[in-house]
Amino acid sequence: MRQRKITSLLVAIAAVLCFSTIGFASTLSEIVKRGELRVAVQSGAAPYAFIDKHGEQAGSMIDFTKGMADAMGVKLEILDFDWDGLIPALLSGKADILAADMTPTLKRALKISFTDPWIEVQPCVFTKTGATFQTLEDVNKPEVTVGVLLGSTGENIAKKYLPKAKIKSYKGGGRMVVQALVAGHVDVGVNDDLAVLTVLPDFPPNSVRLLDKRLGLGKDPLSFAVRQDSVNLWQWINLYFKTIRSNGDYDQNITYWMEGSDWKKDH
């Protein structure tokens, strides 16, 4: 009797695993069958993803997802959403992959699954060059207004480490906070250093300076994301990044988009 129960239990477990595997594989199989990889992005976040001077989608993550589509042998469809629409687009099935400068957090991971980080960025505080702020203590005061991106890690960091300051949130890409600062709508801004440094050439020379690049506990990872049932797609993306790290394509992307400035002339 006991042996029969054990056998029945093993059969049941095998059946569950079988059906689970079929479900997990469905997203990747569906993409190939469909012949199209659908990617949710937020344009206006150069050099990650933005609309270039030719009216086309461009950026580091755009090139990465183009590489993914090519490796799958399918077409690429880029779907543009506001920041607060990215996760709903993924969960609803409109997109297969979320490709944004998003930090994996425990709260977000309750809804979606993040891939291994593809890059790390440094949170920073920035202000006008002529401002008197020198330390975080100077910023953490009730009369100081801090600009952040709505729903971003920078918003959470600002609330945690600058609790006395007034937090003003903006919808859109990193350019929005720099624009607000230059226009005098906020006293300082909080974002990752890469997002700030890459847009500074579009503003008056020497108009903005970084106050403290070590805000918080250190660097923040950025990851792609998929639905929680898309396990095979999650594994495939991680394998894709391992592959391009080994063949040099990853370094080429980072050198062009993150470390250089030629892309500003090209796009």
C-alpha cells in the first residue's frame, strides 16, 4: 500500500512538472511561432532607449533586443510606454520582454521576473553648478526641492536618504529631471549617474554638476524582465548575454552607447 502511494505521488509530481514545463516554454515557443519579439521600452531615456533624429528607436537596449530577435530568427517590435505602463504591458501579454533602465527590487519581483543584471549604475545627486550645495546634509532640508522620476529607484533612494527634503516626481526619462533643474523648478535631482551624464551635453555647458555619486549603499543593477511563467525565455535571455559577453558584442555595445559619444553624432 505504501509503495502504491509513493508511486502515485511520483506520477502526480511528474505530471505537474510536465505541464509546468509546457507552460514555461510557451512564451519562447510563441515568440518563434509568431515570428515576432515584442519588447516594452520607455523612450526618452538615452542612451538606453530613445527616438533618434531620424525618428527611429535607438539605444543600448534597442540594439540588445535587436540581437535577441536576430538570434531567435524573428522580427522585432518595439512598444513604447510611460514608466508606469511598462510592468502592466508585460503582465497583460502586450510585450514579451520589459527592456528599461529598471532596477530589480523585491517589490517588483513579486509581479515579474528579472534576468541577471546586464549593467550597474551609480545613484547620484546633481544640482546647478552655481548652487551652494556641497554635502548631502545641505540637501536634506525642508526648504530644498528634489526632482526624481516617478516610480524609479532614484525616487525611493531620495525618500530614504533625503527624508527632510521635498520630493517632486516627474513622469518620463532622465532628461525630465535635468530640464526641471535647469528651469529652476527643483533645487537638485536624483538619478543614476549614467542617465545624467549622457544628457548633459544637450544643456548649456557646465550648467550642472554631480554633488555626490555615492548616494545610498553603492551601485544599482539594471535588468531585463519577463513574466513569471516565462522561465524558458528568462533562461534564454541570460544565455544570450553570456554569449555576447564571450564573443565581444556586449563590450562593443557598452563602449559605443555607455562609454563613448559618437552615438550622439549618429543619432
